[in-house]
Amino acid sequence: MKVLQQPPQAHSLISATRHIGYSLEAAVADLVDNSIAAEAKIVDVDFEDSLNSYIAIIDDGEGMTADELTSAMQYGSADPAQARSEKDLGRYGLGLKTASMSQCRVMTVISKKNGEIAARRWDLDYIAKHKDVVWPLLILEKDEWKNLPGVEVLKNRKSGTVVLWQSIDFGGSYDEMTFDDEMCKMSEHLALVFHRYIYGEDGIHKIRIRINGNALKPKDPFLQYVANGKQGHQCKATQPLGFGKSRITLQAFTLPHDKELTPEMRDVLGTGKGLRRTQGFYIYRNKRLITYGHWFGLKAQGEFFKLARVKVDIPNSVDMKWSLDVKKSIAIPPKEIVTHLRAYVDSVVKQSRNAIRVEVFGRKAKAGSEDQQVWESTVKDGVVTAVSLNRNHPVIKAALESQGVSEKLLRLFERTIPVDVIYYSRSSEQKMENEAPLSMDEMVDMLSGLVNMIPAGNARKTAFHSMLQSEPFVLRAAKLREKEEEILNGTV
């Protein structure tokens, strides 16, 4: 038997791998993985959008010697089946090259170690012109790399690496108008994907990621960390799960109802897609977020489950079993673990369902004052089967007694509730104008008009104080009491 070597054509292979589906943010995240594996404490992403646009990822990690850099620039430089350090975020030996060349036509890596600087480059246009050379990796001389972006920073560090992208085309879809938008999306993505590293969680070294010198604030999809050390979530204890010789851990979180989320909490959540679309599993490989926002077919995404989140920590030793892709953006649980996940999820979604049910039809304006709600719900087997106007509410009661409003009119209102419109608003999480809080002036004007439907005297005064216990007036009850005389006399 004879053996014939058939190395792939460099230009054809690199061009093909440019289109395996990397987004800009996924590509940059892949390079940040390398920086973390190199024990970097600072990762800078510098960019310039101009005729000579570039993106440079600069770290202060261990760096590489000239020989190590040459090896790292080889496609498939690592065996994916080989055991790796527990802290290693790489897998296939492709990320540096495929991620970079998916976004640019010229990728240069300059690295410093032991006081020496080396530089190597893949240039797709050069490769196209020199097809007689099998894999023409360019070795840059000092005069060729000394003025490149990021090098000045590297010179002042003990060690580190610069990955420089030039001739940026985003894989052929470059658009000057969208460059800044893409960089904003990339910043948000990094703040979410590496949030545990930016926070400096126990067991991993803390890193700083800066975008053009501005430090990223970490996102947190579970609201574990908010201002003043307050936690905005409910959670279950971490549950270990054996998986061969490896261990996986699960932890469930239930977010506050969206009505209780402050602007700060919404900003910290960081997913930007709304609660409904981000419920489900959050898969972390070595505490780096891989994928999120789905139940892997164990549950359908539903309104009642939107507060539920499950953090799943997996080690890099189970990559093959979890079908980790080259981009590190997909991970699928193996069949042998699905049964455990299904049982765990069933208990998790109950917390979310209960929290939403309480918020939707179980919350009271004041303890012991259930009759003060304008609307009341009929619940059967945990499901709302009807909503109706509360005839015992002081305003509605007064309106009926004054004969200014008839029972038939109330029934008309009840039978024409725009259920479809409300359901769409809830499922898309678009806020309706009706949900905006009333101003103080609007409350005073509304309350005055309502109480003056009632004949003057004790009945009007009693109705006034009853209304202060009901929505929406309960929110400003103290201030409204200060205007009691004017409201009762209709002189506001």
C-alpha cells in the first residue's frame, strides 16, 4: 500500500472555514478564551472604524515564544480528544484561526515571552496569489510589526499577546454603517458570556475586559449580584450530578416578577431579549457561558416559566458528550443526563409559575383588603377562568348606587375585555401605556371626580378613605390624605 499526502489547498480551506457561522461577538469571545487560558488579567479590545479599520485583542497573559506562536498558527494545532487543563477554554486548535479569519482577510499575532517579541500572519490575499506555496505563513520582521496597533502596549508588559485583525470584512458582509452597532453587540455579549470571570467568582481568576479603554460591567442573568449586596432572586441549593468520572452541577433561580424589576436589575440581566425568551438552561463550560434561553425540548417556553433559570456547570472533559461545536456556542445534553434534567426542571418551573400566579391574581393592595381590588379573578385548578369588576369596590359600589352607572354597563365592560391584545402584550413583554403610573395631579383629579359622585357627608368621606386602600390610589395614599379637604369639596 502506498501513501500519498494530500494537504488541502490553503486558500480553499480558509475561505470555506470563514463561513461556518461565526458572528463578530462569538469570534471575539473565542479569542478572549485564549487570553483567559493564558492567565491574562486584562484583555483589551481596541478598534478603529476608518479607511484603515482594525480590531485588536490585547492581553497580558503568558505570551508565546516564536516556536510556540508558529505552532499556534497552525490549523488544527490541538487534538480535541486530548485531556486539557481544567482551566483551558479551548478544544479543537482552530479557534484563533477560524474566529479571526471569519471577520478579516489579514490576521496578525504578535506575542511576547521571555523578553522576546515574535509575529506571524495569515494573509488571505497573499495566499491567493501564491498558490504554489502550500501554506504560506508569514514571519514578520521587526520593521514590519513595530508600528502595528497594540504593539506599544505589548512592549511595556512583561508578556502578552496581540491578535490584530485588518482588512475587516465580517466574512464578506462588511458595512461601514453597522460597524459601531456590531461593536456594541459585541460588548454586551462579552459582558454576559464572561460575567463570572469579570465578577471574580470563587475558583477562577478575575479579569478586566476593556473596550477602547472602557471597562465592561458584568451582566448577570440570575441577579445574584446587585447594588448594596442585595440579591434579587430566589434560588435552590447547588445540586451535583455525577457524569462518568466528571461532575456536573445544577442550580435553579427564580427571578422577581417583571413588575418588580428595577431599571438597575434590567440592565444587570443583560440578555436584552426579555424574560420570556431567556428562560431555561444556561450552560457554562469552565464557568464560561456557552448557550442559554431554551429548555432543550423538556419544556416549551411559556409565560408561566419565564422567571425560571437553571445554571448548568460542565467541565471541559465532557465536551464530546455535550456535542460542543467549534464556535463554542452550542452544547446539547447527552441522553443519559436528560432524565435527571427533566425531573429537576419540573421542580424549578413550579417556583416561577407560583410567583407569576401570585403577581397576576393573588396580590392584594393591603393585607386583609381583598375587596379593594377593582378587578377580581375566578380561579379553578390554579387557572384563571374569568375576571370581573368587583361590585364591593367603593367606587363601583357608589357608581351603581348613584344610578349613574348600570349593572348592564359593567357587564358590557366585562364581556368586551380585549383578551387577545392583553395576551399579546404579555407574551411579547411590550409595556402598554395603561401600565404607566399616574402622576400625583392625575390621581388627585381622578379621585376628586369619583368621590364627588357620592352625596356630601359621611358617605363621601368613608368612600374617600376606602379608595385610598385600593389601586391605584394606595400608591400615593399619604400624599392624597394631605389634600383630603380639597378633594372632598371638589376644589382641587
